[in-house]
Amino acid sequence: MRAKDAVGQYGERVAARHLLDAGLTIVATNWRCADGEIDIVAFEHGVVVICEVKTRTSELFGVPAEAVTRTKADRLRRLAMLWLREHPAGGAEVRFDVVSVLVPKAGGPVVEHLRGAF
């Protein structure tokens, strides 16, 4: 496994723990279809939460959340529609969050949860 992939998987585990600790219920991780992947699907008070997780080891190229471009946001919206087609949520509201995980060389990870990011 490439180091970049290992960092990403670690970040997704950290993000999932953060979301659980914040009271969200995770219903899917790494949900895939032919069009792409959703990192985490969760519920919070009846709202479907589609979470994109971005992990970096430094801020040299900006904070992790800055990696979610308009193109990525548009793709996640399409993927959310596909997920909802397979998992009907009875007209529940959908929210798109970004969980930013910074993994410094020393110390624990720094997590920022951006609710309703786009």
C-alpha cells in the first residue's frame, strides 16, 4: 500500500470516530459505485449526511478541506443521488459535510468538521 493511501485510510478512521463521538450514526463507509466513492454516509437527527474526508500530513499545500473543489462537490452531489436511489431515506434532508484531518509529524491528528460545507 502506498503511504498516501495509508494516510487517507487513517484519516477516514479518525473522521469516523470523530463523527461517532459527535453523535452521528454511520451507515456506510467507502460506498462505491461505477461513478465514484462516498467516504462516509451518516445520519444526524433524521438528516442524511454525506461526508467527504480529506487528510494531509502538512499544510504546505493548504488545509485538507481546500482539496474539495467544485468538481468534487458536484461529483458528491451526483453520488448522493445514486446512494439515495439504492437506500431510500423517505424524503430526508441531505447535508454535505467535509471532515478535514491534519496528521502532523508530532502529536495527535487535528480534526475539523465543516457541517454543510457545500
